[in-house]
Amino acid sequence: MTLRREETIQIPESDLDGMSVDTLAVRAGQIRTDQLEHSDAIFPTSSFVYGSAAQAAARFGGEEPGNIYSRFTNPTVQAFEKRLAAMEGGERAVATASGMAAILATCMSLLKAGDHVVCSRGVFGTTNVLFQKYMARFGVTTSFVGLTDLAAWESAITPDTRMLFLETPSNPLCEVADLAALAELAHRNDALLVVDNCFCTPVLQRPFEHGADLVIHSATKYLDGQGRCVGGAVVGPNTLMEEVYGFLRSAGPTMSPFNAWVFHKGLETLPIRMRAHCDNALELAQWLEGRAGVESVFYAGLVSHPQHELARRQQSGFGGVLSFKLVGGRDEAWRFIDATRMISITANLGDVKTTVTHPATTTHGRLSPEDKAQAGITENLVRLSVGIEAIDDLKRDLERGFAALGA
Ligand SMILES: *Cc1c(COP(=O)(O)O)cnc(C)c1O
């Protein structure tokens, strides 16, 4: 029997050209077997079989494309990679076992002993450890600079600088870096601009459109959005991704088919979830600003935010993470957090459930007092990763925190 439509099995890639990120999230990277299942199949297998010894030889020799072993390729993992690459507008994505494995693979495949990295201060804590402790052991040195201080980025560059690495917006103070300016600086100095796009996701920010060379994801956060799996990805042009893929294939921190299937399904709802996160976060930020008991609010969607205009240009939404300083110190921050009942006390972010944390004693607890002061991580700072619950229920829960402070 002939199929009514060939694309029942596979949407032609050319059909995806020009589609919006909302459509790509549900239609790009579709896999469908001849069973014509509507949901995407999952292939939990370590290896693949061949029709003959000759075919096995052709596969291993690279003359015939196809799967060999799931550390190299797996159809479920490839489906997630194709969907994410399409959404980011990058040529190729490679999935990894975690966000940290994505950063490790990027460094190990594209840097060598003697190279130098400039990194924004206040990146994810483990990223800091990776650069300062482990990459340093292999002769790759790193200088840390303020995210928004373009002159500091420029003066930190040495003849050995091969990579500029950053997160924007930053965690937890929501500072926003000028990606186009940093891309220009990187390329003028023969270095790569690597952007950890975890906070915005391709729905809110597409770093390649501003000149970035590689995009990193912790899929653990918004891409899943429901706190189920740990995973990551690197996205970029084929030439660079061939190196990143080569390292992963040899070193092994690849993504499991089950996790890839969860993330692939997660991407389908990412656009509507991100809009809900943004709407709730903006409303809470405005509600918190000027409220009795609140000293200051950090959210790029507020007109009072120093990079508000830049964020408007560079992002299509301001994201789900915000932080604020309470009047007082650690005692007030902890009492506020402990008085909430629905909101989860956890350092994780990007979940449909709202989470609250005290950065100075959790995510940023390992920083020295000087580094904390420099990064603006004070004892009265509270961070929210705003979920998709009804805004009135969130306000009611936060009111419990204010009530505990008598505010
Ligand atoms: C969580 C996180 C990472 C690390 O990702 P894992 O999946 O936990 O390894 C990297 N960057 C940012 C911005 C993160 O929030």
C-alpha cells in the first residue's frame, strides 16, 4: 500500500525552513516507525544489528550511514538533538549526560594546554569549579570578569585567549550581557563565544542571531521543565560540533535514550511554559518592587533594571528567575523562606513548580566572603524560580513570608 503522505514517516527537513520556534518545538526532529505511532518512539538499546557481515563492515567503515552503538548515536537521542538544533537555529546539537558534561565536552574538544578562557563571574557554581580546579590542571587558565563590564572582558584577553564563556541573564541577579558586543570582541581576538542559554532557552533568546559560536544547555532545567531527568546539550556549526561529538563518543558522557525521550517531549511544551513563566515572574517582580519589607528586586523585565533596554532587544521575554533583597539579613531571609508552604525550598530552577532558595547559603555558599560581596550575593537575598501556578496562589504563599517578618 502506498502512504497517503510520505511525510507521515518523516517531515522533509526543507518543510521546517522558516517555521516558528513554537512549531519546531512540536514538529522538528520527529521520528516515526512504520507502525505510524503518533507519539515518538523510544529506542532503549545499547547496540544495533546488521543484515550481513558486509553491512556491518560498511557501517563500521563509515561507507554506510546508520547506528552502531548508543554511545555513538541513538535514534531517540538524535530526535531530541534535531529538535533542539532547529529551535536554536544551529546546524547541529549533541546531547550530553548533564549540563556539566556539555561544558566539559566543549572545553576538552576545543581547548588545549596553554589556552586561556575569559569567563563571567557568577556563572553556575560547578562551572566555576570545572574551570578553576579541573581545567587548570590540564594547563587551561581562566580569568573571571564582571558579566556586564565590556572593558573588563577586553582587558582580560591575552594572546592565548581562545574562549569567552558566559551565562545571560546571570544567576541570581539577572544581569544581562551584550551578546553582539562580546561576539565581536571574541572574533576580533580569534576566540569563540560560548553562551550557556539555560535561563532563556531558544524560546526567549537565540544567541546565534547575536554572533555566538556555541550554545550550551542544562536540559535538566527548562527543557524538561518538570524535574524528571538530568541532561544537557551543545549546539553549534557542524565544524565545531564534529569536535565536540568526537570527544563525547570517545569519553562517554552521552545522553540515555530514556532521558532523550523525556526531553524531546519536554520541548513540545517549552514555548507555552516559557510564556507562563515570564508572565508570572514579571507580575511577581512588579508586585515585590516597592512592597514593604523588600529592599530591591532583580529582574530584567523591570523598567528599573539597568539592562532593561538591552534585555528587550536581545530576548523575547525576561525569563522565570528573579531575586530580591529583604530588609534585614540571613535571619529575615530564612524566616521568609520557611514561612512559605506551597513553594518548594530547593536550589533547582526551571520547573513548573515555583522554587525558592537562599543563594548565600546554598548555590553560592562555597564562595569566599569577598567573592560573595563582589558578586552581590548578600545574606538578605532570596531567589525565586517562578513556576506556572496561578499568580494569586503564589502571592498568597509569599504573603506568608511577609507576615512572618511583620511586613
Ligand atoms: C544547572 C546548570 C548547569 C549544570 O547543569 P547540570 O544539568 O546540573 O549538569 C549549567 N549551567 C547553568 C546555568 C545551570 O543552571
